[in-house]
Amino acid sequence: MKVEFHRHSLGVDEFNAVVDTLHTIFLTTGPRCGEFEQAFARYLGVKEVVTTSSCTAALHLALGALKIGAGDEVITTPLSFIATANAILMVGATPRFVDVDPVTGLIDLDLIERAITPRTKAVIPVHLYGQMVDMRRLRDIADRHGLFIVEDAAHAIEAMRDGVRPGQLGDAACFSFYATKNMTCGEGGALATNRPERAELVRKLRNHGMTKSAAARYTGRYQHWDMEHLGWKYNLTDFQAAMLMPQLGRIEERWQRREQIARRYEAAFSGAGIEFPRVLPADNKSARHLFTIWVDEHSRDQILGALQDRGVGVAVNYRAIPCTAFYRTQLKYQPGDFPVAERIGRRTISLPLYPRLQDNEVEYVSQCVASLCGREEALTAAATRG
Ligand SMILES: *Cc1c(COP(=O)(O)O)cnc(C)c1O
């Protein structure tokens, strides 16, 4: 059997939306981006959304709009995709990593306050694998120290914790529409904020800091534009935004299928004594972006290879950011600086999790994992018990 690590869910509605847009005059940022921004803001329950060319771009724009730069420090997690920490370096600030909780893999809120210095300006929490950081508690910590919060919500479109969704308590929340994310247009992103004036600034900064977008220059009589800030070129195209609209309509249905698959994995692996990060039960909806298991660190790479030999697509999300060559050499991190994140990074394997995954594929993946971890009997026993 061959089980791909990921297959997208795009179909005839997305294909038609792209073709329809190609029949209009706008290829770049225009009315379709605007429609999606409004629909996504309504979905999230926030005032404003600005589409961007990626989540990395959205993170960069958020820090730029908050005027964070050289000499400033930004607290974040070592257990994320490199984009999270790279955005801090892109504005010339310094990342300060805080180790993660061993049960969830989320940044450990108990450790944040001791990492705050007079230079600290912001925190970037990552809602890892789809489970949100406790935003009420983090907002309280940030307010007591006068810090901004920029949420990396690349995994967390559908998430909610204690009634709070991404973008509602943060100063900005950044989303990704990269190929494997819960909603995709190949490459793309968005920034959500409850502050209209911040959204306005981000709209300018995503387009060189120009006062008028291409759409605004086109509609009506020609008006001169000006440049007010040094910005970037981080806008989304209209045909990409058009692809996102039908997906937004099916987002809950697709989340439900991933939730079902994740629960099957959890039941199988609990029965087989295989560890995985816990989704906390109380009033907490994980967006279920990634399903990872934590295996013995000495056999992780062997298991990774053996799963591939059996036709199972795998990934590693993530080895700790400070362990990469760049962070080790340029920022002088040493092995052992963030023991919990580093240990998870040595143990983790991500398994296939997407709506088109079939029940028999889920079962096959579970059986492969259990047999490779030497827990096949336990899995069979658990299945028999029901
Ligand atoms: C995918 C991802 C990003 C980057 O998203 P892009 O849209 O590819 O820039 C950032 N943070 C996390 C946690 C991600 O998984």
C-alpha cells in the first residue's frame, strides 16, 4: 500500500474559481482578495484580515507594523517551523527562545516571565499542530509587561480555546495557505487583527508602503500615489484568493474528518502504549493540522525509514530551531539549551492526516507504526477490546 503524507482536497469548485478569475481583468490583488479577507474575518470573529503571499510574510509584516527592530527582543518557541524565528531576524530583532511543555509541545507559559528583559517587545506563540496556547493567560502576562503578541496560527485556522480563537486576543495572528496547510492556494497567507488602523498599515506595507494599491490605481481616474513607509512585496493574487473561498465553505466538514482520523490514531496508539502530544480536553478545539507520535529517540530515524519502506509518507515537525546550523553558529546556541524541545525534536514523527485519507489507510499506518515500535500485540489487543 502507498499512503501519501499529504494530498490536497481541491476539486471542481476551486478549479472553476481560478478559471473564472482568469476571465476577469485582475490577476494580482483585487476584488477576490477583498472578498476573501471579509469572509475570513467573519469566520474568525475578528475585525480585519489582510491577505499576504505567505505566513512568513505575514509574520514579517506584523513585526514591521509593530515597529519592532534592531535592539529589540522577541520571545518565541524553539519547537516550530524556522519561519517563526526567522521573521524576528528579518526585522533585525533577536529571538529569545523559551522551552516547551513536555505534554503538549506548546511554549511553556510558566517560563516566559523569566525570559523577559527591558528589551523584550513581543511574544510569538505558535499554536502547534493545531492546539492553541492559553491566550487568556498569555495576554495577561503580556499586558503586565507591556508586550505585543503576534500569534503564529499557521496550524490553527479552526482552533478555539476557552472561547478564544486565533486573532481575537493577539495584536496580530498570522495564517498560512501553503500547499499542505488546512486551507491552501499553493502559497499564501493572511494577517488577522482587531485594530483597523493596524490592518491599514499592513495593507500598505505589503505593497512597498505605497498609498494606493494596483486596484485603487485602476478604478476611477488616475491619481498619483506616494510612498510613506519602506515596505515589502507581500501581496496575494486574486486567482489564489478565489481558490480559498470554496474551501472556507467546507472548512468545518474537513476539520471533522481530520478530527475523526486523529481520534482513531489516538485510540490505536494509547492502546499500544505509543506516546503523542496531548490535546487538553477542557473547552479546547484543536485544528488538527498535524498528527505526530513521539518514539524512542535512538530508533526514530530507523522507524522513519522503515515507514517509508512500507509506503507510508512521513515528516518531522520539528527538530528544534536552535539546533539548525545557522542558529548554532550565528546565535551561539548549544545542545541542551532547550532540553524539552530538543528531546521532542529527536523523537517526533508526523503521520498522514488529511480529509482524503481513507479508513483502511489510517488502519494500515497505525499497524505499521505499532509493529515497528514492537507494540503490535498491544494494538491488536486494544482493537479486540474495542
Ligand atoms: C507553514 C508554517 C509557517 C510558514 O508558512 P508559509 O506560508 O510557508 O510562509 C510558519 N509557521 C508555522 C508553524 C508553519 O507550520
